[in-house]
Amino acid sequence: MAGQAIHLKKEILVRIIKAFLSDDFEEQTRLIPYSMRPKGMEVPYRCCIYKERAIIKDRTIAGLGFPIEEDDETVSLATYAKKAMERKEISDKNLTVLQAACKGCATNRIYVTDLCQGCVARPCTTACKFGAISIVNGRSVIDDSKCKKCKMCVNACPYNAIVKISVPCEDSCPVGAIKKDETGFASIDYDKCINCGRCTVACPFGAVHERSQIVDILKAIKSKKKVIAMIAPSIAGQFPGTIYQLKTAILQAGFDDVYEVAQGADITANTEAKEFVERMEKGKNFMTTSCCAGYNQLIKKHLTEIKPYVSDTKTPLYYTAELVKKELPNAVTVFVSPCVAKRAESFENKNVDFVMNYEELGALFVAKKIQITELEETKYTVESSKQARNFGVTGGVVESVKASLRDEEAIRPFVINGLNKDSIRQLKKFATSGCCDDGCNMVEVMCCEGGCIGGNATINNQKTAKKQLETLLNDSKDIDKI
Amino acid sequence: MAKVTVKVCLGTTCFVMGGNNLQELNDIIPEKYGDKVEVMGSNCLGLCSINWEYSKAPYVKVDEEVVTEATVEKVLEVIDKKLA
């Protein structure tokens, strides 16, 4: 995401947490837009300071966990803060659009610019298969009602005079779930949305927000209950310091214990390896992984035909949360997540109470002034394997299943590195034909490019995150064979 | 001429607020300036804790000059000015 938009979102999270930790949460929350844009300040982005404050207010509403769309502007942030404190339930609608920010975006269309020379050859008119282009006053004109946005004319014009006007959120969505409606505002169709979070990153105005559960988590920490953090494998590389220092930092932030979800990833890998062997013995051609929450949403909403080929093995989070709740039935469990899709998965899993993404955890460290690199290390009760800790990198899951088998050659992997229109089409083809390309028999699907380290709520760039992760992998043991 | 020293803050706040991209400086600076400029990571420079100034993170120090909301471009600009 554009650097400033993400900076702004994080700053608001820090301020909400600071407000919570102060002695007057409601009043301090009400003041957030005024503290960030005090009277007389130079206006950084919008037309005036009042609009800046209005937009910051909307972003704060999302940070408090409420949908911005339902705000009628009369309710003060103090009231929202109060409502957040009283809230018992969280919603399954994980995203919310700040429509006041998205209005500046033009509609998705193909447009002929002034560079059109009105040439004799007119390659655009021949390239268009839908008869949408005609010549008016010696220039090409597109009839929007006929145009299918195929971009054939864009590619055909020798003057590069025809352009596609993009709507970044629409372009980024692999399933067409976010659209600008007739009023020009973007809105999300939750029946289609797979919660991949791509739109939150793509929008240059930072208009799409995750509905944060940070207040609910802080409330649980403040209560007498035990609160357990379960950190996703991709977290290694997201913060300075080691994952052992990170554990100390999370404990200092108020959690009672920290589990690596990689612990569950070891179970997932071993279970999936057994399942793979069974399926192959039954004569199946291929099996796909089942641990990516975005992919699971895709299967449910758009790709039911692939169901018979999807592994029945549960996700690393599932096994970890089950374990924690067995050991500590009254504990509140918080999954620390790289993406919004895991919010959807967690909502359906009674063993996971809340989700906090990496940005929110980072904001909590900032608000509490925790310096990770200066802390002592704390060991985990169970040390996870190298392969499990690499679960969040593209190719890592199928590698771990492979490493679980004595005959590693039995697996011929096919890796889907990121869901997009092409890879979804490919998966559809595998499902309908009943076999995978190139004689492969195990398909790993990760919704985000690069894997979970490319998740929408990650902090570090992939290159440096990977470098940091590799240091940890080098010191980790190999996975058990089945 | 004295060497220019660049300190990139590796404190939690700077990292969380966008400091990760500054790690590129470790490659860019030696390549561009050779041994005229020295770049190093630094523990928290303590700049974020003064008066809510975390919102100006990430920070980089070029000799004694503090670069706020630091980006690779901003830091290089300050170095160029020092060397000119």
C-alpha cells in the first residue's frame, strides 16, 4: 500500500491503544482526529482540515471494530468507544470501506486520450470484436455500453493513445467482489468476498479497512482471564529481534503465554502426508493443500467442484487452538495473523476467540514502548520444526509434507503462488479434468503471492522477511517422518 | 574529509512504522559512496518517545542531522548535501 496510507492506519491504531490504556478511553478516543490534525496545522492530503478530521474519524471507527458504512456522522467517537467496550460479539464482516476516501477514483473503463491521431489504418476498430469503437470527427470514440474492457484496442494502437482507467481495488480482487456502484463508491459483496485482503493493500487512498478486534483483545487482557497469543509461522521476519525475544515482547504486552502456530503446522504436515499416501493408494490423481484461509473461502464460494480433491486435514491454527483450549479451557485465545482471511477462518472456529494482525501487534508494541531487540529470550514449551516454521512461504507447505514422507519422491508438487484470475482458471481446469498439469500430484495453494509473508497485514517486505526467517530455519530441527 | 555516518534506527517503533524499507540503505550506500559514508543499524535512537513523536518514525541520523519519516530517497538527499 502507498506508504502514507498505511502509516496513517498504524498511527490511528497506536492512538486507539494509547487511549485504551489511559484513564479516559472515551474522551481520548474522541480527541484522536483533533490530536492528529490540530488547529492551524498544514493540511497534508485533503481540501481542508475538517475533511481530514472527518476521514480520520472514519478510520478510527474501523479501528474500534465498527463498519464505517453504517456511520451516520452524528455519533461521536466517544460513543463508539463506549459501544466497543460493551460489545460481546464480533462480526463476520471483516472489511469496511471508507467511502469518503474512495470517491476520488474514476470508473473502470477504456478511454481514448487526446493522443489519438485519427489515423487511416484504424487498428483499434478492427481489433475490437464488439463493435464498440466508431470514428467521430476523425477520432476514435468508445461506446461504453458495448465495450467489454478486453483491452484489445489498447494493445492495437500504435500511438499508445488508448488507456485503461484502473480502479485499483477492482483490479486487485481475484473474484470480482469489490465494485464501484452507480454512486461511484466502492462496496464489497460479502457473498463473493474471499477475505484475501488484496483490496486493503491495493487502494492508494487506504479506503478499505479491516475491522479491528484490538479493543476486544485489550479488554480480555485487562480482565482476569488468561489470554494466549498464537503466532502464525510467517511472523518470524516481521519484527526486529528473534522469535524468542518476540515471545518476551508479547508477554510484556500483557499476554499470559505464547504458542507458535508452527506447532500445529507440524501436525498438519504429518497428517496431510498420511492422507496423501491414502488418497494415492485409492488411485486419486492429485490432492490440494487445505491450510490457506483465502483458498478455503474460494472453494466455498467459487470453486466447489475442487472439493473432492482438497485435503481434509485441518489448518495449523486449528490444531494449535485445539491444543491450547484443551490445556486451558477458560483461556481467551488470540491468533496473531498475517492476513484478513484468517479472521474468516477464526470466526468459524470456536477455539479461536480473536484475531490480531501483525500491524495491530506492532501498534501495541509502539503504544507500550516495547523494544524487542533489548529483551531477553523466552523459549517456547514446544520447539517447532524447520519445515513447519517455513509454512508461510510459497512452496513451504508442500515441502513439509514431502519431508514428512520416507519416500520424498512420491510427491510431485505443483505450486499456486497467489490466487488471481489465471490461477483460479487453472484450478478449475484441474477440478473438471480430474488431473493436474505435468503429472503433478500435490497442489499447494496460497492465496497471497509469496505466501503468508505476502499477507495484507505484514509489516516487513518479503525480501528482508525471508532473510530473517532463514536465520531461524538454519537453527531449527527437521520435521518428524510419519 | 571526515566520514559521514548514517545510523538507521532499528527500534520497534521505527521498524513497525515503515523502517523495513530502509534496510536497502545497507546495499545502496556502500555502492554509491564507497568508504566516504558509513552506514550502520542502531538500537532505538530514543527519538520516538519524545512527545508522541512516533508518528514521525522511522528515523535516521546522518551525522547529527535527524531525518524524520525517513525514506531511502530522503536519506540519500541529506548525504548528498553533506558531501557537496
